[in-house]
Amino acid sequence: MSIKPQVLDLIRLVENGQMLEAMTRYYAENVAMQENVSAPVVGFAANYAREADFYGSLKALTFTLVSVVVEGDRAAINWVFDYTTADGIQYRMDEIAIQSWRNGKIVHERYVYDTGSLAVAA
């Protein structure tokens, strides 16, 4: 069974600012989420809390889909997201989320981005 419908729904949720709902719906209890080559954070609760803290610290956040590829039980989503911190600084990040799915849920997600490209938006 293709995971494409789930991936497209996840994208829709994220684009509509419902990142935490997307996590609740599509992330497995034992999900491992990884930033670049850092050690993964394992477990839904730990990752949800980390993401909620990040989103809650922002004044504004917008995700823009650049591209998506789905093959078997893997997906790669290229996002550009613009966000404003609590102190009013605006940033733009271009990242690729590489996902492994099992039974309709993400079991591993790795975010790949160049930290040098994290630019203060003009």
C-alpha cells in the first residue's frame, strides 16, 4: 500500500500550521527524529514536547513545500520555512525531511540542512 495519501495529508496539515496535529496523526510511538548528524531523539512524547517548545517560542511560522518524492515506504520533503522568533528576528531555512514509514506512521525522520544557510530574512 502506498504511503502517498498520508504524506500528502501530512503536507496539508503542516502548510495549514497544524504541525502538532500532523505529529499526533502520523508519527509512531517509537519515532526517532534526527537533526542532520546529531543523535536521534527517540519516542513520540520527547519529540512532541521538543517540537511544541520550538513552535511555542515563535511569533510566526510558515512552511512552503518545494518538492516531495514518495517511493515505497520512504518520503523526502523539501521545505522552506520562514519563522520569527520571540525577539522579532526573522529567519529562513531550507531543509529536507527524509522519512521512513511503517504501518501508516513515521518511524524515523531526519532533517537535513546546512546550518550556514540559516539566513536572517531580509
